[in-house]
Amino acid sequence: MIKWFLFAQCHSESNMQTFPSQITQLNDIVAKHWGIRELRPLQEPAMCSVLEGRDSLVVMPTGGGKSLCFQAPAVLRGDTTVVISPLISLMKDQVDGLLASGISAIQLNSSQTAEERQQHERNILNGNVRLLFVSPERLVQADMQDLLRKIDVRTFAIDEAHCISHWGHDFRPEYRQMRMLKTIFPKASVHAYTATATQQVRTDIIQQLGLKDPSILVGNFDRANLSYRIISRRGGVLKQVLSVIDRHKKEGGIIYCIRRAEVDELTKDLKATGIKAMAYHAGMTAQERSQTQEAFSEEHCDVVVATVAFGMGIDRSNVRYVLHTAMPKSLEAYQQETGRAGRDGLEAECVLLHSGADVFTWKAIMQKAASEQNQGQYQYQENDHSYLETANEHLHLMDRYCRGAACRHALLVAHFGQTYGKDNCGACDICLGETVEVEGALIIAQKILSCVARLKEKYGIGYVAAVLRGENSQEIRARGGQSISTYGLLKEYHLNDLRDWMYQLISQEVLVQENVEYDSGRSVPILKLNGGSWQVMRGQRTNIRLLKPAERKKGERTKLSKAETGSWDGVDRDLFESMRELRRQIADARRVPPYIIFPDSTLRELARIRPSSLERMRMVSGIGDAKLRDLGQTFLDAVLSYSKATGASLDT
């Protein structure tokens, strides 16, 4: 019912009409070229908008199939669709994928020779190109616009459209130039695609592009195949990072750090343990970054340690985990960055190592960016300093999410204005019982706040925790901490627990941390009380909740979620690994990423059913006509050889 309603809404308000025969043709095209026999939610109505020439804004989660929404109609229409994409590497991967599926596609970029560009332009003018990929910077050039006028372009697709919005998490000034499309090409329809956009960002995208009566299609923001875990960061992160990597041996993963120095240090530490990790950040040379990106995309490196500069240009579909060593700057950024895991629809894990100090780290970075009028990662639109206020608001929302005691999936989709609809996701630390509420939280909070009061609001978290634990250090004795009444009141708790609980009280707005400037110029974060603090101490406010990790038995491993256990049912893992190696060899020979050959989901299905013939193989999702002709016999031979050697049955 939902699918039909969306389709009806898609074409009933349009000046044109998508006929049932065109829908049938679309399905045939998708099956023929991509080997997909069932469209995902919203793909059909999004394709209708393109065929009808109606502007549209399509918001789908990463891995939801946005690209297919403009690629399939381009094949059916038979003319040239222009795709605006932010990165050359991203364009190359999409072009390689389309060519492998038997669809004519090219990109025009500054790295090409004059001869290459001339040949491409001849193909465009001859009408031989279905999808043309260009950057925003190239699109505004006069010669590019002249070329597009000659072929009377009627469809523009803007990928990563959140880059247009000043309120988005990855604003790029060059994307603002796209507003000229409706003026220069008045007969063309413009279609914006993004994975993350709040209502505010969606409104801004529509206004900036000048979309006329657009079809607005917003998919389900929940990524059911992802498991979310938020873990208190304690001391050095190496041990916690290694525990995640250990769960995903031989699998691709991205580890995000805030600062470049942290990237370099963690990469060095991982290499020292024998893990082949590579770094990526803006302080490296373009060649070094390119080497990391290619090694990861081509599966010669499975672990990348990076700042947020890494990700948008990565289209590796089988990233099995994303690990943040500190809190991202917003829920939009978190959704985008974790969304790089499990793009193939298979299970993936998202782990965030969180500390209350993360908020203050980001605030310091953003304040520095504001004072320097930075035009890099934190951009300002025409001296609009309200961006800093918006960034701080995003930061506090992210912090509250990290400290929340409710289902991570539910909280995340609620931020984007949707309702989760389940009591238990079975795929986050909260619902898996990996965190528990602390008994006597109110009394603990009262003791912490009372200690801050007794210390006359002069000290930071470390000293307050030391006093509460009754430590006998030189610093405690020198400052008289052992003589106050709250000394040793919480000596039975670990220092890390006390520190984390103080940050939790800050997030519940019953404790404040303020930077105090000293004459030496040094800034120190000091704990302060507020009205909420006194309400808690007087017993007038009792709804205090504190969380801690659930205790595990020695040697007990992290519990697997439903998403992490179901997708391997019936899969012959040895055959899967054998075909994975075959895929890598073919990809290396062709100099394309392995997922261009086949995604993991296709290999798993082949390893599950072990087809005995090309006809049987053709029914596997992800194998279209072109790939069956090109690769079918090679992989069929691998299956048959494996079956003969092991005695494994076929066509299971």
C-alpha cells in the first residue's frame, strides 16, 4: 500500500504522466543491467519524477539505492543525463560500475588529456552517452555549458546535495553555484539526492536550487543492518580499537579521529601490532591520500585511520565497521560517516568511543575556526556567524545522543523527524543490554554535586573525582582535599566511572563545566553548580539517570546483534573467501575496485546456493546480462571446482 501511494503521489500532481508500460520497461532495464529484480522503497516514484521531467529532492539513507534513481531512467530515456558529483574518485567509481553493467557513461575532469576530452565530447555530441559526470566547478565553465546546450540536456542529477546547504554538515560553497541551472537550462528538470538532510536542510536545498513544485521523497532513515555501540573511552584508545578490529579480521573498516596527530599516532600503533593500517588526512600530500584511498578501495588495505576528510569519495560497499575514537560534531555527520558501513545491505558495526571531553574539544576547534574565518572544514556563508551557534547546537544534540539511555536506532531516526516503531532493535548497545543503569544514581549525583560545592567550585573533574575516591596524593594533601566532608564518599567506584558520571550530569544540565582563564593565559575547565544542581541536592529533582557498561565475565566477547548473525545463514564461508580472492585478482587485472566486479552480497548468495549453471546463476541479485556474459563462466567454474573438491552439493 505504501509503495502504491507514493507512486500515485509521484505522478498525479505532475503535468506529464508515467505510463504503466514505462514502469515495466524500467523494471526490465534494472534487471537486465543491474541484476536487480525488486526495487527498494521510493526508487520507483523517484524514477517517475525523472521520466516526467518534474524536479525532485530524494533523501535516502546510504546504501538505499539513490544512484539507480537517475541511472535507470537515463537508460530508458535514451538521452544524456548530467550528474554533478563532488569528487573525481567518486565519479570514476560510478562510471566504472556503469560500464561494467553495459551502460555508456563518462566523466569529464581536469585530470584528462585534451585528446581524451575531445573524444568524450564527440561521443556526447553523437548521442552515445547516457550518463555524463562532471564537478560543480566544471559545470559553471562556459565551454561546458555550450556543450550541454548543443545536446539540449533535459535532466540534471545533483549527488551529495546536502553540500548545497549552509545548514548541512558538509557545506561546500561551490555547490551554491548550482542555482544557475534553472536559469541557463529552463526546460531541464533538476533532481537533488542526499543521504542525510533534516527538514531545515531539505528546505534550504529546494530554495537554493530554485526547484519548482518538486516531488519530495524522504526514505526511512533507519539502517537496520547497522549495529550501534557507544562505549565510554577510557585512557588510551588502542586496546578498545583492537577489540573492534579483532571482531572483523580480514574485513574493511574505517577508524575516525578528530585531529591529524591522532590519526598518525594511532596508525603507527596499529602497524606496531602487525595490522596493515593506512592514514588519511588533509595534512598529507595529494599523492599520499590517493594511495590510501586506492589501497582501501581495491581491498589491498582493510583498515584506514582518518579524519572526516576521508569518506565521501569512498564507494567501497563492504565496509564492515566504522569506529569513531571520539564523538562526531553532529548527528548528521554521524549518520553520514556510519552510513559508509554496510552499503551492500549486509551487516556492519558502528562503534563510538565517547568522552565528555569531546564536546570541549570540538568547541575549541570551532571557536578557532570562527576567529580565523576559516574557509576549510567549518565554512561561513557571507560572514554569517550564526553558523557557529548552529554548530554548537548540533554538537550538544550529538552529546545527548551519546548519553541517551534509549534505543540508538530510535533516537537517530527521531532526530530526522521519524518514528522507529519498535520497542527493541536488537542491534544497539542499549537494546542488547550492554549498558545498565547505576543503582542509587540520585545519591551518587548528590555526593558528586556536594563535593563540587564543598570545594567551592574551584576544581576540575580529575581533582573532584580524586577527592571522592579518597586518594592520598600530594595534590590532595596540598589543597586540603582530605579534610572536607565528601572526602572518600565514593571510594568504592573506579576513577573512570566517576569521571564519566560527572560528564553525564553535565549533559543532564545539573552540573556545568566552564573554562576559566588564568593570568598565565592557561585555560582550565572547572566544575560549577547551577540551579539544577541545588534541586538535585535538596531532593527536589529526582529523575537522574547514570549509566555504566554491563559487567562481563572474563573472556566474554561482545554479544552479536540480530543483524550480525542472520546474513551468514547457509553461506559456505570457504567458498565465499575463495570467490573473494578470485574477485580481487580480476579487479587488480582490470584496475577497478572489487565491488565493481561483484558486491559481497552477490558472492554470499553464490556461496549459499552454489549454482550449477549460468541460468541458475542469472537469478542471483547483482548479476545482470553484461556481467553474466563477462564473468559468469569464470565464477561458475570456481563454484563447480570447489564442489568437486569438497563434495559440496549444488543448487541448494
